[in-house]
Amino acid sequence: MSLNSVGDIEPELEKCRNSIRRLEMEVNKERFRMIYLQTLLAKERRSHDSQRWGFSRVSQGERKPASLDAHHQKSDGSRCLPAKLKHTTALDVEKGLEMRKWVLSGILASEEAYLSHLEALLLVSLQALLGLFYCTIAHERGSKITIIVVLSFASQLGMYRAFVDNYKVAVETAEKCCQANSQFAEISENLKVRSAKEGKDQNAKNSLETLLYKPVDRVTRSTLVLHDLLKHTPSNHPDHPLLQDALRISQNFLSSINEEITPRRQSMTVKKGENRQLLRDQFMVELVEGARKLRHVFLFTDLLLCAKLKKQTGGKGQQYDCKWYIPLADVTFQTIDESESSPVPQIPEEEMDAMKVKISQIKNEIQREKVDKGKVLDRLRKKLCEQESLLLLISPCMAFRVSNRNGKGYTFLISSDYEREEWREIIREQQKKCFKSFSLTSLELQMLTNSCVKLQTVHNVPLTINKEDDESTGLYGFLNVIVHSATGLKQSLNLYCTLEVDSFGYFVNKAKTRVYRDTTEPNWNEEFEIELEGSQTLRLLCYSKVKQCRDDGENMDRIMAKGQIQLDPPSLQGKDWQRTVISMNGIEVKLSMRFTSREFSLKRMPSRKQSGVFGVKIGAVTKREHSKVPLIVRQCVEEIERRGMEEVGIYRVSGVATDIQALKAAFDANNKDVSVMMSEMDVNAIAGTLKLYFRELPEPLFTDELYANFTEGIALSDSVAKESCMLNLLLSLPEPNLLTFLFLLDHLKRVAENESVNKMSFHNLATVFGPTLLRPSEKDSKIPANPTQPISMSDSWSLEVMSQVQVLLYFLQLEAIPTPDSKRQSMLFSTEV
């Protein structure tokens, strides 16, 4: 339907007239309520004055002391109360009635203000009908266009429900009308509302959006007012049962729509009548004079507020203490040069992993106590909370810096570029609507801080202890991801993607595609194998490659798009690839995923093809090759040392799975061109091939026989006994295993020498290689495999993995490994590698 003729417009005008008539009826009802409240208030005042001064009305023109009528004698002839008690009771009644009078006065003032707002809305409708603008909007549904009249609400709860349901559409309608017609926009931003406080002839200015919110706000305010009025109404007052019924009906109605009134749940009214909405809140780590502090950050439509959660004492509820705030109009993000003067202190990986071990141990104890119904659960949960809180503080290391207009800077630490970009985007978008700076009085700041308790959407620090028992613990195992292609780019870019997954409450970068240059439709088709440790979310970030680069290794490439998907255990249980598309900022990236639980992915299966190298015992390979160390190990190490020693995340960042499989096939086939293939491949694929070789050995490099001894030896507390035990165990390994390990150990130490560039410390390398070199065969593993839960994993997995990491870390940290056996020493130095 079009509105190009008089015949088309007349039906729409009639709809507007009907809406205005309904609105007029509501305004008249509000006037009646206001008159009724005025009468009721006057009656309350007269009753209060009579009781206060000791008179009650008997008949026309005659008064007598109220004490003679009301207190001298009861109706049953009994004696009156003692004078002191009678005086106390009278005072209590007087105070109660005094409060009731003030509550009623507040209701009357609220009704007067609400009536003014309704009259203003009615004026807008009349102006629109007279021709200034049609307050309607056309929505196309299929081939039909319907006209939605914004102004439709009533005082009855059913009508209020209709208004609440339509509130979001109404606000969007008003915004589109303002964009389409400048005259309407001017009117809607300068609506005059009669204000009793400013004098009879004074008018306050309000926007149309503010007025539209008033009926929504009234739904919740009415419940609060009824509660206050009932509280100060004596139980023997005739209004008491009526107020109880009204409050019950109002609460039930409010409860039914509470989840849908987002503007009310996330907003508060400021003094100018504007609506301050909460856009986002999150627990974050702030860096204050070199110390890490846990904060709750609230982003409102006009300011950024950083608060500290106070400790609850004396049975008090949750409270916040404001540390600082910045109006959004004043928020700036520090540039690289400005932030270089305050580097982020790095926490050693060893310290973080030691904390993870403690967390896993406590979780195991909690599970045992649940089974045994022990009485120390509260103490264990407290310990778990302390350890997880500490890990939450020390894990993030990526700086997110903001400043106010005076240049005062504040630094938050986050774990992912994804989160940092999210905060920047939402702040920049909101700054387009904030043009003026302002300051809050101490009272306004206190009120805002107090409101955060009710407005917050994130109620708990993201700790395991705060999760419900039936919540998913995440996935443990390996996720194969194929990044296929991207579409929707509007200009040719040098594009690449990174993949992140969460672990222990923070996100870690796990894989990176190659850079696809000068194209709007990159086709990577790269497969990655990502290890998951309790992961629930996969994040993908698309970057545009730039030439500029930071000395500290921080990525300065431009983020073009970002998105994430939840790793849903039921949908990932199948063996087939799951295809999905991540849509982000108009760009779509196609992915395929397949998950293998750790119970199945880490099985050491002997190869059926004994002529190859993968899945074949290391002794058989070295004997066939007439060497001390397998050729695949030597060639991979040589290539990595040639061009991968300064590669950021070498051995940690996943290589392209298809390249790794190609190299595997070449080594198994004893392809003479394998060196040429390696020289043309990404160095991360070569590192991945070396890790895969050790992972697929039918028996671990440290052997099944000695595995338990190594894990027990590393747990010894006496350093001398530990060194003696560990070295003797190491020298007990079969010759090919020992020589291969020593060759690899020297290489890993050389990699760690470049830690300042490649970010791979001893601990990082031990985390990558420890389980690969020590994990026993399935028959000797202590790790439980529950066929009914192929995706979940108990924390004993984590404990065993941590033990494997500690064994390798111990040998990496030893300056030299003595070899007392002269025969063995000669073999070490004569190894043909």
C-alpha cells in the first residue's frame, strides 16, 4: 500500500484519531486519580491533625477531647492502658501516619508529573495529526506495508503490557521519524512539560524518547510506591487489605514482564530526565602502580565507571566503591608511543602452571569429599576460590589503556585482542552520541555507584566455584578446525585469521592462517589441530596485515572482523565434520570443525606400516636407518633452527594440518624430496610434524616401564634426592630413547635462548612437549576413560598432564646432565647426527 493519494492517507489519519482519543481518555483518568489523591491526602491531614492535637469530630460545630472518646474506656468496659504505654502507642501511630502522609504527598507529586508527560505526548500526536508529521512508520512484511502507530498505551495492566511489548518498536519508530523529517526531530527534542517545581508558567524540556519511557518506568515505580505506602499504613486501616491486593497484582504483573523490560533493568534516570542505560559490565584486572587489582567496570551510555566490590560484612548486601569515572566524551585510547613508558609486568609461566596444579588438586579433593560426604567442603571451596581468584589476577597480560581529557591514564589487563577490540568498538560507537563533558556531584556519584548493584548483568567473578554443578566443564581433547574462506570484504587486503580458545578462565591464541594477499575473497583452506583444556568458546579474528610492528611483539595489525561460537558438546560428539559460518561486521568466514576427546585422541596406536617412521618404535627406526637419532627428528630440528628460532610461538602455534599430513606421508614413504618440501612450508607446520612424530610413537620416549618412576621422582621434596633419582632414571632409558631425548633437549634449550623474541620459555616448551614425550600407552595410563562421557574429563587428567610437564621442565632447567658411564659417554659424543 502507498500513501500517494488522499484515499490512501484517510484510513491512516483515522487510525491516528482513534489513538489520540484513547490517549485523551487515559489523560482524563489520570486527572481523576490526581483529584482523588488530593482529596485523600486532605482527609489524611485532617485525621492526623485531629489525633495530634487531641480532638475528634463529634457533630457539626461541636468538639470534645479525643482522650474521653478514644482512650478513657474500651467498648467492653475494661480499664485503659497505662499512661506511659498509651503515650508510646500514640507516638508510634502518629509517626506512622506522618510517614503515610508524606508517601501520599509523593504519590500525588508523581501523578502530577506523569499527567504532564501524558499531556505532552498527546500534544505531539495532535501536532502530528495537524500536519507537522505523521508519527508513523512503514514496515515492509513480505509485500505488505503496515502502519504502526507509536502512541498506544493505557492505564490498565493489560494495556501497559501492550505498551511495554511495543516500547522497543516505538523508540525505533521515533528515531526513524526524526531522521526522515527535521521538523519532527526538532519538536521531539524540545517537548515542553509543565513542571510544578519551576513555577506555574515554567516548562521543562524533554525528548520524545524520554517521554515514551515514562509509562514503562511507571510500571516498576508503581510497585515500589505501593510497597512504601503499605509499609506505613496501619494494619487496622481500612486501606490496608486493598493495598495488599494492589501490591500483589502489581508484583505479579511486574514479574511476568521483568525479563522483557531491558531499558528498566539496565537504566536509571538522571536529573535532566534523560535515560542513562548500562551497555556493558565486566570484571577486569586494573594495573595500579604495578599491582593488579580486580575491578568491576560499568559502561553506561554517557560514562565509564570503574568500581571495586566491597567485602560483605555484618550481613550487608553487595556494595561497590567507585574508584574513578570518565565521561565518554572525554575518553581517549592511548597510542603506542604514549603507552610504551608503562610496560605490562609479565607473570612467569611457571607460577601460573603451579597455580593450575593446585586448582586441579583442590578440585579432586572436592570431588572425593562429595563422594565421601566429608565435612571439609566449605574449607576446600574457599581454597579453590582463593587460587582461582589469584589465577584470574595474574593471567591477563594484554594492555587496554584509556585516558581522560586531562591525560590521566588507566590500564586494564585482558587476555585477548578480541575483548580489547570489543570495548573499543562499543565506546567509539557510543561517543558519536555524546558531545558534552560533565562532572558528577559526590551525591550523584554515590547514587550511581549504588545503582550498579541492581543494574549489573555480570553478578559473579568468572570462577569455577561460582558455577552450578550441572554446568558444562568444557571440552578436553583436540579440535580440528579448517578455515576455508572469507567473503564480504569491500576492498583488497592482506588478510589472515587467528583462532583463540578459553582455558582456566582466559583466552589463548592457538593458530594463525597464512597471509592471503591483495584479495577480497581469501581462500585459505587450512586445517589446524587445537588442544582444548576445559574450553567452551572458539574465537576467530580477521586481521589486515600492516608493515608497522612493535618491538615487544604485540600485534599492531588492524582487526577487520571478529566473531565467536560456543563449543557445544552434543553437536561435536559425532565423527563427521561440522560446517559453520561466522558472520561478523558484514564479513562471513566459513569453518569446519571436528572434535576428538582426549581419551581417544591420545591413544598410542602402532602403525600397520612398519616400513614408515610414524607409529613405529624408535629403536626399529634408528636400527633401519643406521643412526643414533631418527632422521625425521634431525631434519625437522635443522630446518627450525635455520629459520624458526625467532618465530613467535614456535611449537605452541599450530601449523596447517594439511601441510603436516603431507610431510608425514613424505617421511613415511622415505621421499627424497622431503627437504625441498620443508623449505617451502611454513615453519609451524614443520614444528607440528615433529610433535606429531613423538605423539604417535607406540611407546613414549620415556617408556611405559619408567613412567610411574619419573612421576614419583619429580614429586620428591628433597632436592638432592630428586636430582639423583631423576638422573638415574634418565640414564636407564634405552639408548635410542636417551640419545634422541638429549638431542631434542639441546635444541629446546637453544629455542628458549630466544625467548625475548619467540616468547617460548622453558615452561612453555615443557607444556607443549611434556605430555607428548611422557604420556604412557593406554594400557598403562592412570587416566580414567568413561565411555558414557566421551567429551568430559575429570581433573585427574590435568594433574597427570601437569606432572608430565614438570618432569620435562626439570631436565630443561638442569645446566648439564652428567653421564658417569664412560661407555655411554663415548656413545653420546660419537652419535652420528
